[in-house]
Amino acid sequence: MKGLSGRHALVTGGGRGIGAAVASALTAAGARVTVTGRKDAPLKELVEAGGAAGYAIADVTDPLALGEAVKEAVAERGPVEVLVANAGAAETALFSRADPAVFQRMFDVNTMGVVHSVQSVLGPMTEAGFGRIVAVASTAGLKGYRYTSAYCAAKHAVIGLVRSLALETARSGITVNAVCPGFTDTDMVAESVSRIVAKTGMTAEQAEAELVRDNPQGRLVTPEEVADAVLWLCGADAASITGQAIAVAGGEVM
């Protein structure tokens, strides 16, 4: 991928699923990738497999810990030039049963996690006159889904953040975009399938079919398909693409 060779890329939530696929794609394109996450084992495994150059333990809801992780990565691999703010989590609940704590948890990790990640790298990017920032949001940031009001609210906030930040950085050499995957073949979706099975008595196949019913292709998105969209946004040929929320969802209507 033109424009990525030798650049330092930071991927939050990089130990599994979309984050690991993004890290591997960036590495294959020549970037020097640092992955962060809360658990040592999957990050170490990814580095050992050649999917990233290094890793640091950090929870994106803790700005101090994340800041220290970024400092460590910068000391080892230079200034962060590409940020993929991927870390996130989902909880499901009927709105009437979703207490304020559910909304706070979803906002803390899905929205403030992006805020903290961007704030940790934006200053040096601005000084250097170059940067690529991609937030991994969700189709839940573009439309509503039943039983996920807290998650949808947090992901909608990410899209608003991306659009505002893109305007503020438009003349600085920095682009800010979001990719919005539909239901993707990750551990998070597997956990959702398990919950549906436990609550409804459906088979796993029936539960998965329920999740993908709005996807005209009738299947789960793959992490690699999301990673390919991220890779394009980070490349040199996407310099005029900023403030966008790109759905990777098989044609699902937003």
C-alpha cells in the first residue's frame, strides 16, 4: 500500500478480531505496528506471529495508562503517524432495563476510548503535518438496532466526533474517518450468538441468521474485509477522504 512503508501505526484493541486483522494488514503493507489491549497473551501472540512489531498493555478508558503506552511505543518506533482506534465493547439490554451504568460503560469504552486515543497522538501529528486517524465504529453508529440503545448511542457519538475532528484538521495534513462494520465474524459476535441461544432456545445457526437478516449478502462480514477498508483510508491515495463514515456491511440499508 503506497504511503505506509516505514510509518508507525498504533492499533488499539489489537489482540483479536478486527484489531488483529487491521494490524496484520498494516504490517503487510510495510508499517511498523504497535498494538494495545488489556490482555498480554493475545497481543504477544500476534507479535510473535509477525502481525505487529510490538505491543503495550493499556485500557483505552484510562487516559493516563494509554498515554504511557503511547510514550513507550514512540520511544521504540518513533512518532505515531497512523492511529486505528478499534477498541470497543457491546452490551445488550432492553432500554427499560438499561440503567445509567450501562450507558456509562458503553460511552467510556466506545466513545471516550476513541477520544483518549486521538488525544494521545494528535499533537505530534499536527506538528508533523501528517496523520491518518481511523475509528472503527459500527453500523450501529449509522442506524438503530433493538436492544442496543446504549451501544448505538455511543457509536453515534463516535461518528459525530469523526466528522467534527475532520473539519478541525482538514488543513493540517491529517485525515479522520470511520469504518462502520455490520455484524462481523469476531469473538464479540460469537458471544452475542451464545446469548441469543441461551435466551431463546434457537440454534447457533438460527441466531446467526437473525443477526445477518438485514445484510443483503446474508452473511457475516470478515475482519479482513474491514481491515482492507481501513488500509485504504490510511494510504496515500486517500488523502482527500476525510470526515467519512464508510459502511462495510454487504449493502445493508442505513
